[in-house]
Amino acid sequence: MTRHEIEEELDGLYKDLNFAYNADEETLCRAFNADSKQEYIKVLTEEVNKYETLLEEYNLPEDDGMDYINLQLSQGMAVTRW
């Protein structure tokens, strides 16, 4: 999934979660074909956590820990330092 797709999915889940918290149990069960309000909120919360974890992976730095300057120097390559 792309970052945009994850963010779109999270937006939808947050809207559903907001509706779930504010709706009465009968309306919620009918709208989402759920057995109970608490169960549906629990499932939504788990989905939100899953997508937030996926989104965090995109925020991790891309540094792999390799010292490329010293690697280039050890191989006799020219190095441009910023």
C-alpha cells in the first residue's frame, strides 16, 4: 500500500469510529451489520492501530546505518561532502 492509500483508509476508519461512538447501538448494528456496539468499536480500533503502525513505517528514516563516505574512501573513490 502507498502512504496515500493508508491515509485514506485511516480517514475512513476515523469517520466510522466517530459515528460508532455517537450512534446508539441499534442504529450502529443496522448500519454496519454488527453484533454489538462495543464489539464493532473494538474491531475498528484494532484496524486503526494496524494502519497507524503501517503509516509509522513510512516515517522511519531511510538511513541504513552504512557509512558511505568511509566506504568510498576505502575504495579509492572521490567523495563529495555536503
